[in-house]
Amino acid sequence: MAEGKYPINLWVNEDRYAKLQAAGLAHMCKEAMAGLKVIYVYANDAQRDKILQVIPQAKFDSATTKSIELIPRKQKDKIFDLVIQKKSIDVLDDFLKMF
């Protein structure tokens, strides 16, 4: 069975965009609805399962978007900070080491 790629949506406001620009990562933003910007951090199967285990309120949308939803803002802020620190969207292994 092929390993999946499951997005976590990190919405980018002006403050976050400025941080991304300073880190040279503004190109990672994608235009979303109504001019909002988003960064997609992808989880593999094992990371998805671990996130759902350690963050009880997180849910996996298996019906439509195949994305990981309802991660609390505090946790998403940690993921975003890791993106800035590592200059990469491949940060979920480091994020999951916090649990």
C-alpha cells in the first residue's frame, strides 16, 4: 500500500508572512480562498496516526480533503515555528518528538 500525504493547513497572516519572507520561505505559501495564504505541511501515515493519538481533538478528514484538522492553534504555532527554524515543511518528526 502506498504511503499517503496528508496536509495540515497552516494559515498565513501578515505577521507569519513577514516571518516567512525574513526566512526566505515566502515562496512556500499558496493562495487559498479569498486571497488568504496557506502553507501545507504534509504528514505520512505514521505521522498522521501519531498526531491523532497525541492530540485528542485532532481529526482526519477521510471523506473529502484527506487533511488533518482541528489541531489547536498552540500546536499549529509550534509547527509553524519549526518550519521557520528548519526552513522546511518537513518538520513533523521534530514536532512529534515534543510529545
